[in-house]
Amino acid sequence: MHSRKVFDGSDSMFRTQQAVLKRAGHAVWFNELTPARLDHLGFVNRLMQTLCELDICCALVNSYPANIAGVTSVYSLGGNEASLLNIARTDCPTLDNFVGKVPSFQIGHFTFSLTALDQFANYSDYRDYSLFIVTQANETLQLLIGVVDSVTCGAKSIINLLEFLWDITVLFAFQKYGIVCVSFRPA
């Protein structure tokens, strides 16, 4: 990624969420981000849930979450593109496919196919990312996927990864939005 700072893989916000759950029995954060649009949201949610279940820390940022929140009218760089999916680097063998730029591979029910990034007019702005066509059943999206350097990380670190991305790599002139998936499994 652009940043020289390494994400430390902390999960302090996750621990805060867990503490609130113990005391209140429930907790809802960011309720102002109730989707205004549903374009491909089911697909994105299924993908994020699949990665989270594999204990992969990831966050979707940039124009797609802002579009879903109703802040921007478009989210495409040139096609059916759902913004920037950032994944924190871990020892998970699944991530080797992204780092090694494997031409085609499967994660759960999703098929990832690497494609040329230079088809976008602004591709020089995204050199740290790889462009993948992601397919599940009869639905397909293009995702710009980047791997963030991390000391140690897991799905519990997702909320802090999003905060890290906002602080370090994502530059917006408007309010920031992101999509993450956090699953709470019994201990």
C-alpha cells in the first residue's frame, strides 16, 4: 500500500464492542450508515462474510460504500467496480493467491480472476492494487484488491483496520464510509 506505516493488527475496538455486548446484551454501531442503495450489497456482504469466516481481516472503502450510503451517485472507475477491498496480510495460505497474483482461484463459492489494471483511465492511481473479476453464481463484480502490511491480524481486527485505512491511505474531501463484516462467534 502507499503507507510506510504497518497496521499493528490490534482489535481494541472489537474488545470494546464485546464489552458493550456483555453489559447491554446488544450493540449497534454506525446506524447512520443504513444503506440508501442496495446495488450489489448482497454480493459484497456474502464476500465479506466468507473472508471473515476464514479469519481474514478486510475492509471495503472508497466510492462504493459512499454510493451505498447515498453520498455519491456513482462508484465505477470503468465498469462494474465495487471500490477498494483492502486485506491485512497474514500467514493465511488463501492470501498467497492475492499476494502472488494467481491468475484464477476459488475462495468458498467465489471465483477470483486476475485482470489487467491498465484498462482504467486512472489506473496509475491504483498501482498498489490488483484488479480481480469476482464471480458468485450469476453475479460478477470487479474489485481492486490491495494487501495491507500487518504485524498480526485476524477477523477481530477488522474495525481497527478500517480506522487505519481512513487515517493512513484513504483521502476523501467528504465524509468517509466503509463496509466491514464482523461476526461474533461464541468462545
